[in-house]
Amino acid sequence: MAVMKAFSMQVYRLKNDQRGTALIELAVVLPVLLAICLGVFEFGNAIYGRHLIENGVRDAARYAAGFAANDTTAISNAKNIAITGRISGGSLRVSWWDPLNVVVANRNGTIAVTYTPVPITKTNYCGTATNPAYCRGADATHQINLVTVSTDVPYAGLGFLGYFGLSNLTMHVEHVERLFSVR
């Protein structure tokens, strides 16, 4: 009987003992908190990288809009501006985006500069009724040229997004400007 009483006292003491509960709670909650924090960091990194790529593509389109359509030097310079922020090249805007392999060879991604002629109609009319080619950027055939700079960038992040089923994330960024070719 004394053994049974001692055993029940021991069980009663363990049942009411609070030592170590914080450690067990931490062991349960810490992986979830860590996953949330790393996920926020990874998405923040991806959004920041996309923002820098959008700025580069927009800068490149604005630069290319100042030259004649299909000017190969302007296209090359526009691509350099998109990737590095400078005509002559330099350090990358985004360390994992180098479609021209300027810094590191065998990178993934593409960048394209294309020109599209759009006929002047009533929906995109500019100039005067007697002289519709007055529209700045219109050519002799009464067309407005648009320059489009676009890129497809596979996101090469920390790999943490794979845990959420987002392992193959490709960003598509595009910007269109109207050609005014005054340079």
C-alpha cells in the first residue's frame, strides 16, 4: 500500500510540475515561426528583385524610344541599360539576372527589344486632319512605332519557396513606349 501511495504522489507531482513546458512549446512553435519568417524573407527578396528588373526594363524602353526603329546600337545599349543601368555595362542590377551573360556565363533568362508599327486611326489619332504624320514618332507611312522591352526571368532564390510548391517561379516583365526618335 505504501508503494501505491508513493507512486500516486509521484504521478500527482509530475502532473502539476510546470518545469520544461516552455521548452516543449518552443519545440512545437519554433519550426512554424521559422518557416513563416523565411517565407516572408524569400518573398520580399523576390519582390525586390522584380522591382529592380521592372525599373531596368522601363529605363531600357525609354532609352530605345529616342532612336530610330531597329537601330542595332540602340538595342544593344538598351539591353545593357536594363541589366546594369549603364550603356557601357557594369555591375548587375540584380545579382541573379544576367540574360546577356555580362558577368557570369550560362545564366538563364531572356531580354528582347522589339518594334511594332501601329497605323494612325481615330482611336490613336494625333497630329492634324490635314497632316496626320505630324504626330511625333510617326513615319512616312503614317504609322506610330512602339518599342517593347520584355524579359522572362527564372527566379533563383534561396530554394525555400519549393517547400510551398513554388519551385519554378518565372517573372515576366514588359514595358512599351512610343518611339519619338529625336536623338
